[in-house]
Amino acid sequence: MDLEQLRGLTIYPHSVVDWNDTSFVLVRSGGEKYLSVLGDATGFEGQALGPDPESLRLCPLTPVNAAVLRERLPWLRPVPLGLRPSAGFGDRLGLATPGHVRAARRADSIAPIFAQQSVRENARTGRTPQQVLDDAMWGLFQEGWREPWGADADHLKTTAVVDDFVAAGYTFYTIDPGDHVDNEAHTASLEALKDKIHALPWADLEDSPEGLHERYLDRHFEVQNFTLEFDQTTLARAAAKYGRAVAHTAAMYRYLVNRMGEKPFELEVSVDETETPTSPEEHFYIANELRRLRVRWVSLAPRFVGRFEKGVDYIGDLDEFEAELARHAAIARALGPYKLSLHSGSDKFSIYPIVARLTQGLVHLKTAGTSYLEALRAIAQANPALFREILALARERYETDRATYHVSAQLARVPAPDGLSDADLPGLLDQFDARQVLHVTFGSVLDRFGDRLLATLREHEETYHTLLEYHFDLHLSPFMGGGEL
């Protein structure tokens, strides 16, 4: 492309593409970004800057133009990523992908999932699955990313929410059967467990109590360097706790197979958002039963020991975590292989070296709210007055908004905005309680300040992307080299 034709516009130089006799480049005019097309502009919506059919055309970043560009440039379509170590980059605002790309480029052994958002987050941000995927695509186009990348439909609980993700072109589906996990079974008596076993949906499980006992009861399973044993109580607890979740996951998987048709996709199974840890025996039961039911998956997120709270480091005994993780990793290798997935995985810096070593590259790191927190750090630097308003609202809303999260921040430890200097504000993003209070109130903040927050980030996008690149370097560097660590 002759960039002289774009004089007066801000050009994103990494986006320049000459492909099949047509040139594409992302540009900015004022506060708006446009796709400029020189050559065959068939299908694109936009304004031609000359009388010739192949004159330079400026095209707004609409869903139609995103779809046409994906058809033209195949690397802009998400694909399955297989068993490579991988990381999910949740982006609640739709502006973070350029920063994610820069960090991913430096960690080239880790496969990135640039579009990742849960149904719950979409509801709170007012975004659709298509918007999430399109925003990620424009961001990676801006940065010139051409390697494989994925799109994660996160924490799907029912079939009713699947179709919009399928229509948008997602390639990775995280099934969350947590509503079907019986948390009471974790401490129930053997007699109560027997009642729960009797009430399981045996037809959906294609099984019977007798078949279950024959496969597991009083048997020893050698799993690499470990031995797992199922006595009557251990088996009853595993089946009572997770039997309905297994049946629900299998039903969700079959629905996806039907809806996806010939399109390839990957499945993740997540039981992390539950009240009690998943023991190695319970993990073995879940994986072995899903395999018996012909479910195929690429990663599984148990509920690990300790606490994986939002936006802060791991809380718990590191030695206990390491001992348990070694068994979970052995099961994933023996019954798969598949990856272990760390949900609420951002900012868990103390366990990353342990996870990298024990999983030997069979790992998926899932992050979400930490990119929003880096956005607030950028706001604190660029627009202190707005950050003070955000902090005041977060303190006001915390006790209500924390209800759907496992967090332990104490509001009394978060200073009021009028007691801080401008120079103090960015440092709040490094303080435990403030991070969590700001994290879980994002829905309320976006409802009140969304337009102003986004406008500030667009005006200072380089500040935001630089902060993200540094932050995710810290996340990804411990996993570099995959199984060779």
C-alpha cells in the first residue's frame, strides 16, 4: 500500500497487509479506528475516497467488516490449539488485545486464546460473544499477529447459551457443570452417600450402581508414580459429588458436537467454581467416566486445594498444593493426555513455577479480571480524577457485588480516595484488598463510568498496552519452554 494516500491519518504500521492484490491497514482518525482497503473492497462497508471502484476505502470496524476481513485473511480466524501450553486472555473492555499480543509474541512457546469471556461477564459488560471475538480480532490485526490463536466460550452452564458462541465462530468451549456438583457429599455420612448414589441419573450415565462398583470398588489404579484406591466411602463420595456433573458435561458435549457439525472445536471441563477441593480420586473418577461416555476434551480444571481468589496471589500451603498437583498432573497424563487448567489463574505468581514443572507443559492458564485491573492502573496514571470516582463507587458497591465471588478483601483496609495523592493512586493496584474491591465491582463501574473509562483508555492506549505487556510477561515467563522446565 502507498501510505502517502493515508496522509493525515494515524497508521498502525504492524497492521499493513498486502494480500491477493489488495492492501489492508488499520488507521485512526480522531478517536475512531478504521480499516482502510485499497483494491478489491467487495463486501466491505465504508466510504470510497475516489471515483474508481478500487479507490481507497475507509471502513468502520463493524461486525460485517470484521466477518469479511476474516474471510480474506485466514489467520484472523480462531482455531483449535491442541495440547500446546496455552493461556487465555480475558478482556472485559475490548481494548486489551494489542497488549496481550505483545506479551504473547515474547512467549512464543505458549498458544494464546485472545477472545475469552464468560456468559456472566458478557451479561455484566453488555457485550455479545460476537463483539468479544471481533474486538480481539481487530486487536491482533492491529499488532500484526499471524500465528494460531483461539476463542474461548467460557463457563457455559446450559445448552441455551451455546448457540451464539457457535454462530460467532468460537473454537474452545468451557463447560461448567458446577451447579450439578453435590457439595454436601464432601462431608456426608456413608449412609447419606448411598442415598445420593441411588438418586443419580443412571440412564444419562449409561450405567448402574453395580457397574460403578465393578469398575472401581476395592480396586487399585497405578497412575505413574502414584496408587489410587477406591474403598466404599471414597467411591461413594466421588460418584455422589460429581456423578450429575459428569452426566451434564456429557449432554453439553453432545449438544456441541451436533451444533458444530464438521467444524473442529476443543472442550474444557471446569469444576473449579465449587465449594470443596477435588481430590485426586475424584479427578480420576471424573476423567475416567467422561472417557467411558466418549467425551473428548483438551483440558480440565479441578478445584485445587487452597484459595484461588480474584486478582491476588495463591492463598494456601505451597507444599500441600505441590503434593496434590503432582497427583492431578499424573492423572491428566495417564487418562489423556490433557492439560490441567488454572482458573482464576491470574496473579498466582507463587505457584507458577510449581505448575510449570509438574505439568510438563500440559497446562492452560486462564486470566480475566487482571487485564481490567491494568486498565484501572492506566486510568490512575492518565486520569486521576476519574480513578478517584471509580474507587469511591467500588468502595460503595463492594459488599453487594462480592456476592458472586470468593474473595476475602476487607473494605476497611481500602483507603478513601480523598486521603490519597495522585502519585499514590496507581499503587492501590498492588494492594491486596484494593485489588479485590476494584476487581469484583467492575460491572457497577462500567454501568456508571463506562463511556468515560473507555474514552480515557482509547486516548492513552499506548500506556494501557505497555502496562499489559509488562504484566503478562510476569505471568507467561514461568511457563516458557513448556515441558522442558
